[in-house]
Amino acid sequence: MIAKLFSDRSGLESVPQNAKIHYNYANLLKDNGNIGLAMHHYKLALRYFNNLNQKCFANFALILYSSGNTAFAFINFVQLCFK
């Protein structure tokens, strides 16, 4: 269902500053193994959420950790804990 919503990228193109669209697309990309592009969309989501969305921040930290960026993941996790 979610994959179909993003198959033509129309949501991303019609409302490019919508944090929820970037967050959901990043989750889809992560689940499909496209880690690099998922990280990009998590970053965009965090920018448009003004870094206030804890789920997005946590997913971004987890993807960093799982890709071997443990130090950067830890920094992001600490930032999340003290918001």
C-alpha cells in the first residue's frame, strides 16, 4: 500500500516540504534496503519537522548505527534524549 503511494513520487514533488511524506518515504526506502536514499529523506524530514519528531530522529540514528556510523548515531541519539 505505502509503496504504491510513492510509486510515482507525486507526493514528494507536489508538497516537497512535507515532513511526513519524507519520513514515510524514508521508512519505505529503509525497509527496501535503499539506506543511502533513506538517510537523505530522514534528513529532509528532520529539517521540515525542525528536529522535533522523535520517531524520525530515532529511525535516523538507528539507520546510522546499522550502517556502521556508530559515533554519529550516538550523537544523534544523545540529542534525541535531551530534547
